[in-house]
Amino acid sequence: MTPPTVPADDAPVVLYDTTLRDGTQGENITLSLADKLRVARMLDEFGMPFIEGGWPGSNPKDIEFFAAARTMRWEQAKLAAFGSTRHRSNKPGDDPNLRELVAAETPVVTIFGKSWLLHVIEVLGATPAENLDMIAESIGFIVDHGREAVYDAEHFFDGYRADRDYALSTLRAARQAGARTLVLCDTNGGTMTNELVSIIGDVRDSLDGDPDAPAVTWGIHTHNDAELAVANSMAAVAGGIRHVQATINGYGERAGNANMVSILANLALKTPHVLVPAGGGDLPGLTELSRSVAGIANITPNDYQPYVGRSAFAHKGGVHGAAVAKVERSYQHIDPTAVGNAGRLVVSELGGRANISIRAEQLGHQLEGVVDPRDLSKLIKQLEADGLAFEGAEASFELLIRRHAADYVAPFRIVDYTCLVEQRDGRELLAEATVKVEVDGEILHTAADGNGPVNALDAALRKALSAFYPGLDDVHLVDYKVRILDGGAATAARTRVIIDSMDGARTWSTMGSDTNIIAASASALADSIEYAIWKSGSELRRRDERQFTTAAGRDGVPTTPATRGATATPRR
């Protein structure tokens, strides 16, 4: 018999995405049927060669997913259904789980089985011999139905430590039954990298040396409980593993799975390995893929995630900023555009004039002739010492530059405001704000209510200014964050408020800081509205003097440009 050809070390590394199955086991991650189909389509378009769609034997939604998937055209991916070995009391053909796997009609079926005698005896209630039969018969059933069988050796590294020979025997059972991909799973995620590499080496030496055994591709599936999932996956590839399972953004149970985004970028950009998808797939679309999946899962993207995070190529320190200004790669391990991301200089008290000048230029502002970068840097350091933070509110940074221009004229001025909060006899809380604003020498006095003082203040300010700037109706507050800066001061602490706003075309952030949270909020709100007016220019302002004649104050007197202190009746 001719000895089989064992995959060479230069064989392609094939990626297997399990976001739709293992990723959805992460806490707070729930995907609807429509969500799963959208993510699957995105992964296919990206170039992912294997997509594990779910466990059809575990829930109706996954059965519906595979039914819908049969009507879809797959350009790149092979779809895989996931399930367990048969129940110890069932024959393969009578096992509901195995029947659902075959009924899913996917070209690939992944079966997981027990490698650890603790699970075999105490969880399954089976004997070691029964477990080997369950593995072999389940894989054989799948292969007999014409499916490509992938075998996930669950808890393999724990099982190996407990009983090496038995763990190896489970792999032999799956291989002899027809599995051609054997995946070593660090299910508890606690294996150290050096031990993982040693075990993989022993497994390959022990099983690949049998000339009568079928050739297999070795795989790895790691969890991140020891913060080593990506490192262990990369080390496994260096040790000859050529099938890597992971999830987008590392979503998964407990501390998560290996992060497919980082693994893909590492392999494509840092190693000479041939990769499937070829070239890493749509590598410049990696950042968009990561953030899109996060959006579908309703999970806030991790700003600090390697390669694709908003801060992955952000430079805050003055030394870093000055160096990047001269040689961009001096403080970046790759060109961020390679993965669809962008470098960014952060304006803060830690940055120098280089950070400020370059960031201003990136935002479209020339400081020359407007303000000395040294003076602006000193001002920012002082303002941040007072509680502001420009790195999280670049619109406020742009306004800071704008206000130094010779031609700067404030589009409005808040003359005064009042906020009241009232709750009586346990009834619903009421909040009301009154605002007096001045525009072009004219003053309008309005009031509005809201579900809280900041919401009421926002509504009153917009109501006052909408007479002058009707386009503000398109501006919406989308996020509001408060940070206590000196918790030791308890309720007297200084607070920082950051507000995110959008108008459909752009999103921006502004801030305010004060020991009074309402004052900090008012400052951030005023900056947000001024930024919208400035950036929209004449498109936002459509002033028609006749529009003032239709509004009435509380006393019923028509409000006109000449009417001072006019009010709009608040809702109750």
C-alpha cells in the first residue's frame, strides 16, 4: 500500500468561521434568522471558505437557517452544519441529532466528540469503549451520506493531560471512520502556548507516522480564557496545523473564541503561508466586516481591537505624533489601509504641537495665520487639566480652532437658561427647561419639557434656534455619556459630558465639563449645535422673517423678530 501524503508545512492554511454557531454562545449576543443570513452572506462575499451555520439539532431557528441557505447561491463558502456524536443509547440512523445534520443538506458536517474521560464517564455516562463507538459510528453515518466530515475533538488538551493514550484513540476512531479534518479543541481555553505546541507535535508524530492510516488535515479551535486564543492559533499553525477555526471579533462563550479578524490579518500580513481565502480574502474590507458584524449583533465595536479598532492606529503621545508626522511607519506595525483602517493623531494634553498641527490638517484646518500651535497646545493642556478631553470630542477641537479665526462670529449666544425637575405624589417625573438665546442682536425666549433636565434643555434650545436655523430639525443627539472625574468628591465631583450628534450625513462629538452636570451638558449641547450650523453653512440657515409671525407665547402675543422675551408654550 502506498503511504498517504501528509499535508506539507507549506500546504494552505484554511480558515473556518464559526461566528454563527460558537460566536452566538457569547453572553448578550443574539442573532435573528435574518441576522444570521446577513452575516453568512457577508462572510461569503469576503471570501471565507467555510462557514459554520449552526446546530440544526438544537433549535428551530438553525433548522430554518439551513432551509433558507439551500435557496441561496454561495460564491466562495462551503456551509457546515454542526452537531454532536450520537446518543449512547441510539443507533446512528435513529439518532435525531444525526438525522437533522443530514437533513440540513450542507456539503460539510462537523461532529464534536469527547476526548476527556471526565466528560465521557461523568457527563455522558458512557464507558470509554462506548464513546469510541459513538465517535466512529457518527462520523461513518455522515460520510455514508456523502458529506465531508470534520471532527472536533472537544476538550482535547484537557483529555490529553488526563489520559494521553485515550485522547489519541478518539482521534484514530474518527480518522478510521472517514473524518479527513481532525480539529484539536482547547475548549476550556486554559492551555499555555508552549504546552499546546508540545501536544500538537506529539499528536502529529504519533498519528501521522502510521503508513496505513488515511491522511488528514489537522485543525485548531481555541478559546480565550487565558487571553491566548489568537497566540495559540498562530503557534498551532507554526506547528503544522492547517485548518483554523475562529469567530469574527472573538465572540463566544465566557471570554470568547479566537478572533478570526486578528488571525486572518496576522496570517495574511505577517507570515509566508498560503491562505484560504486567497490573499486573506477582501483584506481591505476587514475593518468594515468586523464593524458590520458588531452592528448586526448590536455590540459596540471594540475601539482597542487590533487591526480594526478605532484606536488601533491612533497616536496620542507627543513623541509618537512627531515621529509619525515624519515617517508614518515609525509607530505602526502595518499600513492601516491594508485592512481598511486609518491612522489618527489624537489631540490631548499628552500630545505636542505636531499632534495638534497634523490633526488639524487632517480635519481640514490650517493653523498658520490663525493660531500658533504652541499656544494652542498650551491651551489644550490647560483645558484638559480643567476636565475637558478633546480626544473623545473632535468637533469641540475644531470649534476651538475656529474660534481663533479673525472672521469668527458666534452664530448664537445663550443668554440664560433654567432647568426644573418636579415629582409630586409619586406621579411621573416632569422636567422643564427655559432658554433665552441671542442671534444677530435678537433674543428669543422658549421653554420645553422632556424626560429629564438635559432632554428638556436640548428641546428648548432647539426650539429657540429653529426660528433662525430651521435645518436644525435634521440634527439628532444619538449618544450621551457622563464621566465622574474625581469620585472622591462624591456628589460635588466634576463631571465630563460627551454628546454624539448626527444629521444624516455626518456624526460628531462635543463635550463640556463642570461640577454641575447641567452646565456641562449645556456646554456640550451648545457646541454640538454650533458645529452643525458651521459645517452646514448656508444650507442650514433659511431665515424668513415671516416665519416668526405665526408662533405665539404663553400669553397669546404673536412673536416677531422685534418681540423680546417671547416664549413658546411647553408641553405638559
